[in-house]
Amino acid sequence: MSASALCTAMLPALAMAQSATTQDLPDDSSGQLDDSGIGDIVVYGERRSLGQSAQKVPIAITAMDPALLRSANTVDVTDLGALAPNVQTPTAGTTPGFPNFAIRGIGINSSIRSADPAVNVIQDGMVVAFLAGSLQSTFDLESVEVLRGPQGVLFGRNATGGAISLRTRRPQRDFQVLADVSYGNFNTLTANASVEGALGSDAVMGKLAVLYRRSDGMYKNTNDGIWEPASGNPSGEPITHETGRLGKLDQVTIKPTVLFEIGDKHTLTLFGQYQRNNDDDTSFPRNFSPDKGAAVPLQSVYGFTPTAEGYDTNIDDGGYYRLRAGHIIAELVNEFEGGAKLTTVAAWRRVKLDNSVNFYGGPVPLFYLIDNPERSTQRSVETRLNVPLTDDELDLTAGLFYLNYDMYLQENRRILSAAVPTETFNYIQGAFDQDVKALAAFVNVDWRPTDRLTISLGGRFSKDTKDFNGAPLTLCGGPGLTDCGQTFYRVKKSWTDFSPRAVVNYQATDGVMVYASYTQGYRSGNFNSRVNNSADFSAANFTPADPEDVEAYEVGIKSDLLDRRLRVNVAGFIQDYKDVQQVSTLNIAGSAPIQTLVNAASAEIKGLETEIILQPVRPLRLQANFGYTDAKFKSFNVPVPGVDDPKDLEFSRIPKYTVTFAANVSIPAGVNDIEGRVSYDYRSGFDSDLANSPELRVDGYGLLNANLTYVADNWSLGIWGRNLANVAYAEAKGRAFSYVEWGGQPRTFGVRVTGKFR
């Protein structure tokens, strides 16, 4: 399909926007519905120091302000997928807390730690390199930007899918305390508060924000199920365990922020953050019995058939997730004569994670990842110069980027090895450490030959070097995780890339902009840290997958109509996806999964995105998102067991349709307001695995959410509910020793109180 055909086919759409400014966020009334029409959100998607209105940026970007994040009752970045079209933000499933984000059909569906993501998470200008602990809370943010499509020029490390950029709220000069407390079912308490103001001088402002979250767990662990005599359990007697709640949370996040105004031309902002999570294994595996499919040991060897429904499960051990993570980010902005601005962001981040994961989700201890230690430290610097080269005609953005991070992981597996439940195990151990250096230089020029026409040309040169030292997964001699005979193999490789960008946008009227763009994106080559041992093993087994590349063509329109009562944004795209890094999980019934990482295929991805806001009258605002992704393989370079022609396969974990409807209402109640929001989010069905196994297909599902709030000047009281219909859904499925589904949350509801004190 040509770009012109896409433009002709495009339907109306939205920019998910409610008014906000970066200077007045604590008092912003963007969640209120007033007579001024639909407001703007300031975004930084084109790396301008002062930001721009999202409606003036010629890229597909969904901007979210604090009012929308509160109204939608978001908790962390995994909730953002429901607010933008063609965006998936689940976790990986097999490992807790590890994102499995995809945008416009491009993502990764594995928790292989050594692989770079296809979607970058960026916090206050820092690219989060090691993804453990990257599922950030949405509290204390002044904006979120979801950039759809390859980010090959302007945004940090290259990414083929897109980027999610989080911007912490800057402290204000006037003293104030903000508090937000929510309590719901499952004994879930979420409390956050911030205190801010001048620190002895009007030129120094500080803020301390704290989040505490706890829960008894949303999942019910039972001893339900049918047991029959089998070789692994000749008596057929039930194998039981303790029951109760699973998914317990105990989380603390502390965020200090200090802003220094150095004269009239310079500012220094310091962002700190510390995270402490003492949780259950939050991957929430649940056994199920498909109508058809290969026999698995849990039933054929141990005689167990699961009967638990919905979010109930039968797990003998819930595992644990212990995270300690912290970072410091310094942003220095210098303004010079003539309007030039130099922005430098330096960052440091450290992560310590220990976890045990129940992979198979059943009552027999068939397969565990036990006591896995993970460590990472990163350092990064980006400096960016914005210069107006001529008055109102030519602007330059140029910069340098450096990222260095190291990571270490030891993967310990315990697998039941004999037909005697809970007594005899095999222990397997693998480990790796990897040092990564990423260097980049980028430049972009905006030329305005007329007041309404802008032509942008840019490019980015990148060099990535990875020094990988890995030991394959090897059977231990025992007892336990001893005598594992680990042998480390060191491999080092570098890759370079040049990614160009060209954008033309035309402001047809004050309220209508059209644009067309060509962008390349690149994801570095990656090593597979989950290589299995073999008799002829050598360093060659760690041969990395080469980089994948995306060429993206996009046309779009952004419009504010009917005196800003109607906002319609539309984007159509075609992406030529080459050297696709495909993680293939070979799920052989009765054995531990084997994962390979190869440049498996090339593909073409076409799609359409529509975002709409309509405010017909003051009390009512209607929103709608529609996303369509048509992803087709053009060639396949590796065989897929049981599949005659892999080109016919569907992309795994990518729904073809995403649809969201929402209605916000604000009703005057004397001098105060009553505000409400109802939303419905739908995802069409998709395949979970590369081979498109029918028994692992996830059915489409829709979630209904709502809240109602009484808003006064300095406080509010509300009730909220998520997944009100209590739909039982999964975000992924798998098969090894059993059939397992991951993800999804049952109906939750509660009350919420906010307050502001000055």
C-alpha cells in the first residue's frame, strides 16, 4: 500500500490530550471541562529545550498529563498501553517486572536480559538500559510521551519500535504539600505524597516525593484440580500445599528533586530516585487445560488436570521478587545570546535484583528459576545544542550521546527429574556478564521556507560495542547448585549504523497540520544469554544476532476544529522491517524451554492510528482511539518446527486491533464539581508463540473501567473500579511441563482521597 493510499484511507482521530503546562502543573485544571476548548500538552518529542505543543509536532505522539493519568487511574507504565493506539505494555510473563513492550508490531517477547529492547523507556532524559525495575510508577510525573515508530535520530539509544518518555514534575517555588491515598480490595493501599518549595532562596527549589504501595495479592491460590493415578503419582492422591493469596506487594519509591536557577540563563535540575520492592513473584502463572494440544507431564506423568477458573490457581510456591534500584540524573540547561540552548543530561543508575520464579504454575515442583541474582550499573551523558541559525527560518539541533552499562545474571534452574514428586531434582546453571558501550552523534535541521511549511532533515551515527562473557546453561553434578562445571566464553563485537530522517509538515490552517515522514531505526546486535550446553560447545555458540533495521514511511494529520471542540489526529504508516531479531522459544512437551535468538525474517507492517477528542458541551468530553496493525512476514530464514511455510505465520503477541472509548464528565455541585470517567479498552486476539500454536492463542478481550470523584478546592474524594466486568484474560500463554497463562488482573475497586496544603 502506498503512502498516498494510506492518506486517502485514513479516518478521523485524537491526540489523547487534556490541557497542561509545565509551569503550572500542581494547579492545572486539565482534567476539568471548561469553556476554553481542548487544551494543549507541552512535549519534548523533537528535543527542543522549551518543548512544543503536541499538536505542532509532526510525529505520531500520544501525550498524557497528570490529569489524564489520575483520571484513568494509572498505576505504572504498564497501564499506558490502554491510552495510545497500537501500543502494548504487558510484562514478559516468564520473569516478573520485565517489560515486554511493543509499538506498531515491533517488540520482543522474551526476558533474555542480554538483548536490547525494541521500545526504549526514558526517564528525565536517561535511557533505562537494564530493564529490570523499569516498570516505573506514574506518580509524580508532569507528562508522559508515547512516541510511535522507530526512534533512530533524536531519542537516546536507537529503538526500532518507539519510546516511552517519562518527565518528573519540577518543584515549584511556593510551599505546598500534595497527598494522594487510595485503598481497595485485596487490602491494596497506595499512598503518595510530596512536599516542595524554596530552599532558603528563591533561586533554589526542592521537592521530596514518596510512594508506598502494598497488597495482599490479587490471586487466590487453591488446591483445586483433579488427580488420577499416573507413573509420577501412582496413588492418585492429591499433592497439596498452603493456600491463600498470591501476588503480594510491598513497594517504596523515594524521589528527591532539586532545581537551581543560576542567573536568568542557566538551570540545573537534579533528579534522584530509590526503589525498594519486596514482592511475590509477580508473573502470576496459571495452569489451564486446552481443548487440544500435545500432552504435558503435569497431566500425563502426574495425573493432574487443573480446574481452577478465572484468576484462581494452584501453585505450590509463589516465588519472590526483591528489587533495589536507584538513580541520579543531572540536567543542565544553558541559554546563550541569540537564543541558542545547550542541554546536558548526565545519569547514573544501579540495580540489584534477586528473584525466584515459578515458571510452570502448578502444584508439582516441575520447573523453577531459583534465587537468581541480577546486577547492573549504567552511566550515560547526552549533550544537545539547539540553535536558531537564521531569524524564524533555519534551526539546528545537534548532539552527542554516550551510554555505558554492565550487567550480570546467574540463572539457576531446578527441574523435577524423576517420577517421584518433590524428591529428586536436576539443577541447571548458566551465567553471563556483559559490558555495553553505545556512542552516537546526531543532527537535525528545520528549514521554514514559508510561515506554514517546515522541512526537517536529520541523521544519527551510532556505534555499539558489546563485550559478552557467558557460561551456557549446564547440568550441575550436585548436590543442588554445586559442581556445575561452568566454563565462560568471551565474545566481543561492534556494530555501526547511520539512520536518516526526513519530515515535511504544512500548517494548512491555524488548526490543521499535515505531515509526511521517512525515518530509519536500528536495534543493535544482541547476544543470547540462554544458550544451552552441548558436547561440541564453543564460543561460536554465542554468535550474536546482527542488528535489525526498520524503514518507516508515515503520513498524518493533526487538527483542532469547531473552535477547539473537536480534535482529530490520524497517522498511517508502512514499515519495512529487515533482519528481524526473533526470539524462538521451543516448547517441547516435557522439557525446559529452549530459546534461540536469530535474524529470522523480514516483514512489512502497515497500519492506521486514529485519536479523537470531542467536547460538545462544557460538562462532557468524549475520547476514542483506534489502532490497526497488519504485520506480514516477507521471508523467513530459519525453519519453524511443524510449520510448512513460516511466511504465513502471524506476529506473536501483537493484536491486529486496539480500540479505546472514554467519556469524561464534570458536573457543577455548588462551588465544587463532581467528575467522572468511564472507559472501555479492547484488544483483539493474538498468538502467543512463533509457531502460532492454536492452544496458545489469546482470545480478544475488553476491559471496563470507571471512577467518580467529588472535587473541592484543596481536596477530593472518589471511588474507582477497574475491569468492572471481572473479565478473565491473559497477556501470554506458554507450554513446557504444563500449559500456562500469564498476566491479567481481576476486578479491583476502591476509594481515593487527595489533598493539597499550603
